[in-house]
Amino acid sequence: MTTILEMRNITKRFGPVVANDDVSFSVKKGEVHALLGENGAGKSTLMNILFGLYEQTSGEILYKGKTVNIRSPRDAIHLGIGMVHQHFMLIPAHSAIENVVLGYEGNSAVLDLKSAAKRFTEMAERYHMNIDPWELVGNLSVGQQQRLEILKALYRDVETLILDEPTAVLTPQEVDGLFEVIRQLVAEGKTVVFISHKLPEIRAICDRCTILRRGKVAAAGLPISDIKDLNELARLMVGREVELVTEKTPSEPGEVVLNVENLNYTNDKGIHVLKDVNFDVRAGEIVGICGVDGNGQSELIKCLTGLLHATSGKIELMGNDITACTPKQVLKQGIGHIPEDRHAMGMVGQMNLRENISMVDSRDEPYSSHGFMHWRWIDDHSRNLIDKFSVKTPSIMEKAINLSGGNQQKLVVGRELSRKANLLIAVHPSRGLDIGATKYIQSQIVEARDRGVAVLMVSTELDEILEIPDRVLVIYSGRILACLDQCDCTRSGLGLLMAGIEDGEEDRPA
Amino acid sequence: MEGLGIKQRLQETLKSIYFPFVAIVVSLLIGSVVILATSTTSPLTAYGHMLKGAFGNLAAFDATLIKAIPLIFTALSFSLARRSGIINLGAEGQFMMGALAATAVGVATPNLPAIIHLPATLLAGFLGGALVGLLTGVLKVRFGASELIITIMLNYIAKELISFFVNGPLMDSASSSYPQSAPMEPSARLYKFIPGMNVHTGLIIALVFIFLYYFFLWKTTAGFDMRVVGFNPSAGEYAGMNIGRSTIFALFLAGGLAGLGGCIEIIAVQGRLMMTSFIVPYGFTGIAVALLGNLNPLGVLFSGILFGGLSAGALRMEVMTRNVSSSVAVVIQALIILFIAGRQMFAIKKRYRSRSSSGTSAGKTVTDEAKDDDAPLAPATAEEGV
Amino acid sequence: MNEVVSFFSTTLRLATPTLLAALGIVFSERAGVVNIGTEGMMLVGALSGVIGSYVTGNVWLGTLIAIVVTVLFAAIFGFFTVVVKADQTVIGTGMNLLASGLTITVNRALFGASTSPPEIDKFVIAPIPGLSKIPVIGPIFFNHHILVYLAFLLVPIAHFVMFRTNVGLKVRSVGENPKACDTVGIRVGMTRFLSILYSGILAGIAGSFVSMGMLSFFTEGMIAGGGFIALAAVVFGNYTPRGVMFSSLVFGASNALMYRLQALATNVPSQFPLMIPYVITIVSLCIVSRRSNKPLGSGKPYIKE
């Protein structure tokens, strides 16, 4: 097999952030090549460079042996490279066939959708993907939309197809169907790059894999057949054992603070996101929820905090049923919430620190009374808070957006910890932070636990999950797969569970 | 503790006036091209007359202040809504409805003591505009209808209503050939209060409302919630705020501010309601005033006076030069809107700030930099409000 | 009978400027641009048409000049919204104010503020031979200015272009999901810019019709909300050329009704029929907002990562 694609020494910076650091990546014609890595490892960035959506800071791309300059998706499509994005690039208001021919260079000025539909249907039948070309995309299921995306690329006669986390949104049956299609594509001599972090799938469908870790290549072109042990792969993906350890005494769990019973949530697209979730969190313990992003964690937290309402089941806080409460009522019941995305939710970048600190409790004393803000008290409180949580800032009047990421997160954590909460929900508390800030925030969470706060922590970082929680719940595709005491957790064990492998068995036949 | 040194404060101040300054200068430059193209007068002469007519002496400044008062109200209206994440293009109609309601109260009840009549008239003016705002807010939140179209449509409905009332129920019986209301009762009017100047007590009311605007948004919980929702509706929702209610309340107040402006224009300047009372597009010009003032109370005050001066000065310019149209002032006002709204094109520094070290946050662009001001970036959508 | 014929004939004539402008806006709206500035574009078209006709002595050359000038004016809107990526609504408002100021300034400079308007070549009624002689139908449909025929002929053409051609698909797509368009190699900014220029062409023609078809001179602020009505017609017509034709006719009819009421000197105040279009727009907006064809990306500048 000849090498069809080579990316040499690709570096991509977003400002000071290095998303890809000297990454080289080579794919042979006719193979399924897995690009593997944790969230934020730089997989999508690399592929977006290949597809012309980003421009690399340095490095070169060779396609079919020639150096190519890919400045836009148009260039990539010309070369024969197609991409199916994780978030589908479809227009729900248009018909399937309109989506397929959109931007297609062979279009005549007046569209001949009928013959396009004919060609499309023939192609769809060849790959056993039946989609009505005249149906509105908005009426298609997620699986059908993905098939449409693949057909859209094939319609442009691509030879290399990039699939960005294609199974993330599919049911097991749909995944099987997708694999059939991939096998057929390869049989026809096409090349597939398969981005994923799910190990069983990679073993089922891929020939070789390249592993990225924190923007760098951890393993290049590893033949899957050589891998005897999935633990090995998991270790390559998640990295070495930790060096720094947050000090922590054994927990002394008290009464049950949060109790979740048979919680189910179905979203407005009809997808069953949470399936019979049961767990509790006691005072003085940290329960960690680990899992790959998009397995229902966000929805679970939103149900707990009143931002979403569960379809069925019950949530009790300190014995009170809060299942149907509004966010305001939930907050009043004593929940501190470090949200998953501080920019989108946790803070208001354009407002200053004291305003961000008052945000959640603004309507309560001592922040305000009779409708008037007590800025004098808030100022004192804010100074104490930034002091206590070592938020580095010239003043409490500084806008939050001017702080570094670590200091922003300290601000949010400090605010939530200083609220008198029985339950602290911390979602990705250390995401995107440097090691110092991470350790600091983790130690604060442990301290809160020691004061008797019940802590529910969601994280995708294995290092964090192995260190901080006293108990670990593994969530996979909306289900709690396992509940482990911390001492029973091992890196590879968790890695396998997060990838959906229960008791060494794969959860679905691939 | 605060650590804001004099130098830093100075830098902050300079930073905050950089974009308005550039916008004004560029607009005046383009305006001078318009003057060159349409007249035989040199732009410098024309601008000289304009400056004299606006701020040249006490009488000029007097006229400027009178013209600034309605603009300050409509600018406060736009600013309050904008800070809550809403674009209020309806100040025009709210202004008219305030004027209409005030007229109804102001002419309908003679022989009332001013101590009752005047406040009642002002309240009617406020409510006249506020109810239009309330309607907009309810339609936006309840039905998810875009406030842009609704406010514009309401502007025209308001105009027709005025026309109906001055031709019908409110028509002055003494002068039945003119479409105008009876003169306002003396007890419902505002008067001049500084000897030797024509400026009326509406100025004091305007100053009070500038202060109230500041006090409400920065000192009360309702105003605080509004600002949070305006900047980041998701954060507001996360913090337990009711976004729909905040949106409706903001539009109610914004409408009220514009309505009060209309009310004062009638009871202090025009004296009676006429179709010609609304020839100057106070509502739309208020947008320019608000943007130039960066939605800040003092900013609105200064830019209101500046725009008042532009209007007053333009009249003198027209009279003195005889061939430069006063409408050049409108051109300059419009250009200021364009260059303030598009101020990112003047951003000089490409200063980089890392928001976080995560791989997902891309570098800040010039655009981000220019948006780094006090105005909310994204209006709250109604979907998030219900 | 004559009353009825005249009412419908007037309806068509009064619907024409709205329809012309709305057929432009419907494309820019579909491309994701909220074109509040149409009012100003029509105003510019109205004046430049009159100037053109005055200078060349030919109403068609005048219209051509109106188109050129209005497109240039639309390009300013495009520059600020597409290139600078400023807030479309605010820029649109600024454009309206700019048009208002500029047209007054230029009009006064050329024709003086108070003198009587100059004689210009204007659009004349062009009855269609034969057809215009048909009783009832003839005077209603076939006895109009050429621009009236043109506006209504443009409806099926616009429909065809929007839903059957490659360009139409691109326009509809960049408004719905600019990022998706980017990934299939469509230049989002260029598509939006061109659709703004196109709406400028039609706004220019619409403005010319107001100043040289319905009247024969320019007056300050003569569009008087016609651009906003056209925008409302697009929303009410649910962003399709056919719907736009329907809503333009409704708006035209309510204007015609107002004239009839004034002429008949009835007790019904003429202001209320005039409000009908605005009320209808608000009501329909509330009903259709949740399931309208309004593009998902409407009003948002597309900023590439």
C-alpha cells in the first residue's frame, strides 16, 4: 500500500495555545486509520487543517506525493478529501438532495435536482444507505443525517474521507451500519481517517492508529493487529501516572445529601440521554463522575440544577424533592455549582469581579436588601474572597475577561465555595487550567469536603478522577456503568470503562 | 487596595474616548466632503458657524440644551434596552405615544392645581411609552417574535394614532382647520427656570433620569439582573434569573423613558400636539446618542448635548452660509452611528489576552478587542427567555 | 363597478414599490442579512432617479442611474455588515439616517429648498394593446406603468431563481448555516455582499417608481416607511417571493382602501385602514415566529474561526 497522505511537522497555535505541536501523520491508501486521543488532544484541529478550515502555523501537507496548499475546504474537496464533521454541516430547512448538491462544482446554473437525486439514490443504494432525497433534513434521524453527510462527500468523488467522532451520536445498531459502509468504502480503494476515543470501535474497524496526547504524537501508525492489550492503548492515550498528588485524608461520609433515583431524560430530539440513573452523594465525600464528554454528564447536571427537567425519576436534596424546581429554587436549597463552561455560563466576562461574585446571590442578603445592592459589603466580601482564593487581579473592579483562565476559574470556584451550600457540583473544575491552578482548585474542593460539604465532581481527566473523588461513577451513553471506591480504581480499568467495556467485555458486539 | 493609579485611570479614560473621538473626526471629515460637493462654502467656514451656533454663546448653548433634552431620553431608552440585550428601534413610537398620553391628560382636565396636574401628565407620558414597550416585550417573550419588526411596526401605528387623535378626539375646537390639539393647560406645562435662558425644567428632569438610569442599573438588584442577562443570558439563567421577566421589564422601562421624552417635548417646547411635532426623528437619533455615549449615563449626557449642538449649530450654519443645508448635521449623525457600530475597523492594538489555556479558545481578534466595551454583544433571544 | 375597478387597479399600483423592494430584501434576508436599511436605499433611489431623469431627459436612463447610485449606497451597508461585521440592525438604522440627510442635502443643493420641482421625464401609463380593452380585467391588470408589470413578472422569476437555481440554493444556505456553506467551499461573505447589492438594485427601482411613477418629483423623506413596509412584507410573506407578492397586495389594498375612504368622506377615520398592514404584520409575526422560514443565521455576522 502506498502512502496517500502525509502531514509533516504540523504546528498550530491559537495565540499562546499550541493545539498541535510538531505533529506528523501519515495515512496509506485503502486503510482505515484511527486518530486517537482524549478530548482536547488536538485531533479535530489537525483534521480541520487538512480540510482547509484552519491554516497551520507551520508544517506541510503532502497528498499523493505532492506538496499541497490547502487554503479552504474547496481546495480539499478538489484534491479528493472529504470530511464528516462531528457537528453535522447540514441545513435542516433544506431537502436532503439540496444539501448534497450545495456548493457542488458540477452544478449547472439551473439546478437539475431530479438527475442529482437519481445519482444520489443509486449511490445510496450501493452503500445500503436509504435516504429519501426529497425529505427535509430536519426530519431525518441523527443516524440518517450522518449517512447523508457521508453521501454528500462521496457525491463529490472523494478518495479520502475523514470521519470526526462519527459514532458519538449513533445507536449501537447505527454504528454497525456505519462500519459496514466503511468496510465497503475501503474495499473500493478509498481511504478513511477515523477520529475517536472509543477503543472497542477502533479495534473493530481500524487498520492502524495514530495517538495524539496534548497536541503531540504519542504513537504514530501503530498497526491495530499488533495491539494485544487494550490497556496498552488506553495508557498511550491518557499518558503517564501522575507526579503531583493532592493531599487528602480518607473521607468520613455522613448523611445522604443528594439522592438520585431512576432518573431519565429524553431531549427534544427524542434521544434518551439519561437512562435510569441512580446514585447518592453523602456529606463529607466527593463523588466523581467520569466519562467521555457527551455521554450524558451535561444533561445530568442540568437536571440537578433545574436548568433541564427530568423526564422521569426523582432528585432529592436533603430530603426535599427538587426534581421540578427552577434554577433559582435549586440555588436557594443550597447547591453550589461550578458550571462546565465558565465563559458560557459561570461568569460574565464584561462585568467586573465584584459583580461576578454577586451574580448568583444578588437578590439575597447580605448582597442586597429591599432591591438595593449592598456594594460596600460586597466589596469587602469580594476582597476577602479574592484574597482567600488567591485570585490574581489588580482590583475587584477589573473585568473578569481580563483575568487569566486560572484566575477566572478560581473566581468561580471561590464564589461557589463561599456560598453556604450543602452540595457542591463541580463540572470540569480544572479544564483548561495549568497544573498550579488545577492543584489549587482541587485542594479547595477537598477542603470543602472536609468541612462536610457533599461534592459531586464531573471530569474527563483521569488524573483528576483517580486523585480527588472518594467514589467514582463511570457514565457511558447515559448509563452509570460502575460505581467504584477510589482504592479500586486503576487507570486502565477506568479507561476501559469510559470506553464502554464492562468487566473486560465490550458492551456491544462490534 | 484598588490599585488604580492616576496613570491607569487616565489610560482608561483615553481608551473610552478613543473610538468616539475617531468616529466624530472621520464623520466630520466625510461631512466636509459633502459640504464641498453640495455648496460653495468651505467646510471650515461651515463648521465654524456650526460650532458658534452650538456653543458660541449662552443663547446658542441654550438652544443646544433644549434640543438635547428629548435626545437624552430616547438615548436612555435605547441604552437601557441594549444593556438588557434588546435592540429597541421603537423609541420613535414610544416617544409619540408618551406625547399623546400626556396631551390627553394635559388638555383634558382644566383647573387642576399644577402640583397634581403636572405629575399626572408626566406619569401619563411615561406610561404611554411604557405600555408600548410592555406590549413589545410580551410579544417577544411570549411568541418569540423579533422586537425589531414589532417596534418598527408600532412606530407607524403610533404615527397613525397621533394623526387620528389630532384630527379627531383631541382636535382643537378653536382651530378646527388644523390637525392639532388644544394648547396644554398651564398647570401641565414646564417652564424656563434660569433667568435669561429659554431652557426649561425638563433639563432637570433629564438630569434626574440620567442619575436614575445609573442608579437603577448599577445599584438595584433588578438593574443588576438586567445587565447580567443582557451580557450573557445563559449566565443569567444559571444564576437563577428570570430572563423573560427581565426582558419585559426592560422594554417597559425603555418605553417609559422614551415616552417621558415625548411628553416633555410637548409640554415644554411644542405646547400642543401636532403632526409636525415629530419631524425630527428623535427616536432614531437617540440611537446615535446612546452608541456614541457607549450606553453610559455620563456618555449619554455629553453625546446628547453634542448632538443637540449639532442640530442647533446646523441651523445657524444654514442661515449664515445660505447654501449649506442644515441636513449636513443629519449626515454627520448617521456617519457617527456607522463608525461607532463599525468601530472595530479603527482598532489599533492587537493586544492579546489569553482567556484560558485550553485548546478550544482561539486567539482574540481585532474584532474581539473592539467589542471589549460595556455594550452587550448578543441580544438575549426570546427562546432563552421562556 | 367603476369604484371596484379603480380600487383594484390602485391596489396593484400601490403594491408595486413594496413588491419591488421586498423582492430584493427577500434575497438578502434569505442570505442572513437583516436589511433595515432598505428605507434609506429607496430614498436614495428616489432622488437619484429624479436627478438622472432631469439630467438625461429620459426616465429609463434616470432609473438606470438610480440603480447604480443605490447599489453604491448598498455597498456601504455591505461593507459595514459583511466586511467589518458590525451589527446589522444598527448599521441599517445609520444607513436610513444617512440617506435621509444626504438626499435632503443634495436635493436642496440641486433644486433649492422651496422652488417648485423641475420638469422631468416620468413613467407613463403603458396600456397593453388589446388586453387593456377587456372589460374589468383590462383596466385592473393591463393599464399600468411598465414597472408595475415588471414587478409582478419578477415574482415567478424570483421564485425560480430562489428555489431552482444554484445561486438561489447558495443564497438560502448561507443564511441558514454559514459554517456548513464554508465547509462545502462557498464564499459566505461574498454571497451575502452580492445579495445586499441585489436588494440595492431593486430598492433603487422601487424608489424610482415612487418618485417618477407615483409622483414626478422628489420630496424630503418621501418614502415615509415604504422600506420598512417592504421588510414587513417579507416577514409577513414568510420569506418567499410568492408570499411577498401576497403581502404586498394586502398592504397595497389597505392603502387603496384608505384613499377610497378619504374620497368617500365616510365617518371611518382613514388612519385605521392605514394601520392594517402594521397590525397584520405584528399578528402574523407572533403566529409564524416559531415556524417561519426566517433563516437560522439571520442577523448574525459570520466570523470564521
